[in-house]
Amino acid sequence: MEKGAEVKPPISDTTIAGWLKKNLFSTKLNSFLTIITLYYLWKTIPPFVKWAFLDSAWFTPPQMCRNIDGACWSVITKNIRFILFGFFPYDQQWRPLVAMLVLFGLLYYSKERHRWNRRLIYYWGVGLTIMAILMKGGIFGLTSVESTKWSGLPLTLLLSVFGLTAAYPLGVILALGRQSKMPAVKVLSIVYIELIRGVPLISLLFMGSIIFPLFLPEGITISKILRAQVAIILFTAAYIAEVVRGGLQAIPKGQYEAAASLGLNYYQTMRLVVLPQALKIVIPPTVSVLISAFKDTSLVVIIALYDVLKTTQTVLSDPHWMGFSREAYIFLAILYFLGCFSMSQTSRKLERELNIER
Amino acid sequence: MRMWRLIAIAGVLFLSISAVQAGTLDDVKARGYLIAGVNGSIFGFSMPDEKGVWRGLDVDTARAIAAAIFGDASKVKFVPLTAVQRLPALQSKEVDVLCRNTTHTLTRDTVNGLNFAHVNFYDGQGFMVHKKLGVKSAKELDGATVCVLPGTTTELNAADFFKKNNMKWKPVVIEQATELNKAFFSGRCDVLTSDTSQLAAHRAVAPNPDDYVILPEIISKEPLAPVVRHGDDQWFDIVNWTVMALIQAEEFGITSKNVDEMLKSQDPAIQRFLGVTPGLGSALGLDDKWAYNIIKQVGNYGEIFERNVGPKTPLGLPRGLNALWTQGGLMYAAPFR
């Protein structure tokens, strides 16, 4: 190509004015919408910043908070230990903190797909043991803490991380069961999935916490947390099963036949040919189910488990801090957003990597 | 609705076998601690403080029971329960006793298979309005919008009251107590109705507490009492007499501070009460020092009241109906002899 023939990029790509014209003021309607949006932002953002940062109080006692116009973040900072750790003995609260850090470390480490090997399983084994010891205590000179005192953020994480990791394989098995040629397995799977999907999670939690104990033999009580955990697993598994079934149906019949002609049996076909493709297809809906299950764990409030939502609400029913619910719920929203957003980011990363391989 | 039917069936099933069970005291002693069901989010009655330690009038009542049994008020575990959970939790033996703002009613006492001990707090439903409305009596509230919590007897009582007085009302139903208050104080409704103890609590934290008045009409009786299961009379006696011991101690003038001096009292009634003259404790199946332990570790009823809901707390409740009978209230304990 000759030098003189070089074409300059259009003006709209190089200057700010050009970019503005192209993207924000291209037509009358767009100009109008831009102005409306700017006006709305101008009306909302500065007052919010003023409320949340400029006029706000961060570490004051509650009486001071009532005299200011801005946000009272003290409701969080002054009660942060109860909000995060609830009833865990006050002088022992470093233990759930360390346990959570271990969990975050493990989750972060597991993000990279090239680390998904046997060693990762050992790491998780060790990590989970450490977490269990920290939470439960009773050995190595740690005082014993019963599970009824687990509350706050560790409880939310416990319910969601274990709920999701247990529900996923169960869901896959149920999906396979529903596609099975064995009538008993098929009927059982269908009945399970439809029964569980037919009731709201709240009613499962109620059944677990109220009705189930009435049928237990004398003297046996199962921890409330475990009962809620099982309800969440059963519920989420049914939804995952249907999502995975969608993936299985997307696999062309030729794949099954090809596997059969290679002499693979059922388990080999599923493990080596069908599931790797099917599960990859359904990553986006699966993650949706997992994210909503994560948020659903907050429903345990109704059976009086003190997850992080309930501990925050408890702080709000203290007359000293009553009325600062905006600040408290914004804080909670941020916590939940961080959880959900990191899940969706991880899944998108996973999707990208799996597509490159294709 | 299916849920409720299931719960009812489960309850009936339970009741049919409950008659043969007894010995809660032995169970509790073998376990080494008492399990008490509490509300968990009512300030002044049962709520954890910022260190996760339980505080409140109901909580202290449960501690008193533990002190009576074990001589150690700390040997109690608290299980927070929702309004729906509380009765099944007691029936399924998940908790030994319920100290959870539960109103004593005929249905609960009979059909639900429960026994109510002596009342530890007399409450009643009232109305709070803004002063600028100029309302002096609840009878003038025709056409008012009323903020009310759903699903409690509060809503039904209010409906009954307005119907009885031929008045119209517009209920504004909001599930969360904190949000309900916000709605009231921001002017979304004219009237807030709840138990008067709660109204006082909400007024205490209002932007301008002096702008609001609680109307004189009390439209319901809410005797709140600890609850146990049917079928274990000894256990019922222990819970019942623990509450009465708290009241009697105040009447005797025995406090956590002077209880040791009171041991030397020459009054035979006090000697019997504190176990200097043995007999009362063993009649209950407890140590004769039971009342001494309660007062020493938890205090008498007056001390518990002042500490949790009295004028020096954010609730700032007057004794009112909860004063001793000698001071114009309803707190009256049967004789300890």
C-alpha cells in the first residue's frame, strides 16, 4: 500500500466531540434521552454523594447520628462484629474470621482451570478440615462452640457454599435419572423433581424446621442449621436437574451413537462424551440457578437462623439504632452483590476458556 | 394453607402421645442446661447485644429458671423462634420452656396443649398518634389510616375495635417492624397500633418523641407469660414458682445486693423463702437454696424490670400494671409456705 493512500480514521473515532455526536446526540430522540439522563443523574448523584460521604458519620455513637443529615454508617461500624459473627463467643471471633479467609483463599485459588487436578482436592480437604476445627473447636486447646452459635456471614457462606457444591452433583444425577431407560429410576427422579419444584423454598424450610422434628424419635434433635442446609440442597438440586436436562437434550443423537460404536458403556459415554458437552452448554443457566440459590439462603431468616441478613435486622431493632435501615441494607446489598458478581464473573471466564478450546 | 393443615395434624399426632411423657426436670438435669425459646428481636425482652450476649426481661426469666434448677443462671441456651415456630418447637421438645412474649389465651392453654405460668409482663394494645391531629381518644379515629403488623392478634384486635365502635379504618400492613415505624413517623399513616410497650419503644427513637401521644384506650389484654407443655406438672410448678419467686422477692425487699444479709433475717417467711428453713425447694424437687440462687444471680422482678425496660432504658416504660399489688399493679405472688 502506498503511503499517500493511507485513509485517516473518521473524525467520530478520534475526538471527544465526534464521539459525543456519534454516540449521544446522533438523532433528536437520542439527544433528548441523553439530556433527560444527564438531568436525572445530576439530580440524584450529588445528593447521594452528599448523603453517603460528605454529611455522613462513620464511627459516632447513635445519639450523634440523629443530629446529622447524612448517612449514619456507624450502625455498621459499631455493630460490625455482631453483624458478621453473631453469637460466636466474642473473644473467639478470630476463628470464624480465619475460617472465612481460608474459604476465600480456596475459592480464589480454584478459579484457575489449570489448577483443577487431584492436588486441588487435597487442598480443599485440608482447608475444610481447618475450617471445621476453627468453627467447632474442642481440640488443640480451642474451646468448643456449638453449631447453634454459628451465625452471621459464616452461616450465610456455609449454607451457600455447601448448599451449592452438594446440590450440583445431585442435580446432575437427577437429570441423568430422568433421562434413564430404567422405569423406576426415571419415575423416582421425575416425582422428586416435580414435587420439589412444586413448592416454594419457604415451605421446605418450614417443613424442615417445624414438622420434621415432630416425627423424630424421642430425644433426637438434628441441628436447625443442618435441617435448613438439607432443604436448600434438595431445593437447588431439583432446579439444577432441569437445567442440566436441557443441556443433555441439546446433544445430538449422533454423539451417543458414536460413543456406542466405540464400545463405550453408559458411564463412559456420559463421563467422556455427553456430560462434558452438555454441562458446558448450560453454564449460563446453571450459574443463574446458583446465584439465585445464594440469595435464597437469606430466607432462613424465617426459621430464625441468624444469617447475615438477620443479624443486621437484629441490630436495627435495637432502639439506639432503629431507623438506620437504609445504611444497613445498602451494606447488605454490597455484600450480596460482591458474592453474586464474583460468581457471574468466574462463570464468564470459564465460558471463554472452554470456548477457546473448541 | 396446606402447611397449616400439616402443622395441625402434626400437633394432634404429638398430643396423642404426649400424655405418657414426663420428667422434663430430669431431662434438663441430665443435659446440664436449660433450653429456652425466645423471640430474639424485641429490645428489652429478648435480644442479643452487640457482643452477642442475650439481654431482656424474658431472657432474665429463663436465667432465673436455670438458677433455680442448677444454682447457675448461665446454664441456659437460647433458641430464637419466630411466631409460627414457637408452639411446635415447644411441642417437639426442642425447647424446655418458652419465654417469648406469648399471650395467655384459652385456645393456647387448651387446644394447643400448653400451660402458662405466672405472667411476667402485663401488656395491652394501644394507639399512638401525632399531637397535631388533636385526637384525645381512640373513639375519634373514624376513617384513620392505621399502620399495623400483619399476622398477629394486633391486626385482629384493631379490626374488632373499629367494628365495635362503628368506625371505618384503612389498615396499612407492613411486615417489618422497623419499616412500619418508618412509615408511621414519615406520616404515611395517622395511627400506629401495637402493644403499648412497643409503642413506647418506637416513640423513644422517633425524631421528635414529644410530638406523639399514646391514647388512653387499651383495647386488648396481653398477659405475657412463660409457657410449658401439657403433661408435666412438676415442670410447670418449677417455672410458675420461679416467676412468683421473682415477684415475692421484690415484695420482701430482697435484692441481689442484700440477699446475703437477708439470710440472717428473723422473719420466718423470709427464712422459708430463702431456704434457711428448709422445705420449699425440696417440695418443688429443687435445692432448698433455689430462691436464694435466683435472687443472688438474676435479681428480683423489680431489678429485672428496671434493668431491661424501666425508665432508665431506651424503652422508658413505667411500672403501670406491672407494679406490685401493694403499689397498685397486678404483680401478686401466692404465699410461699
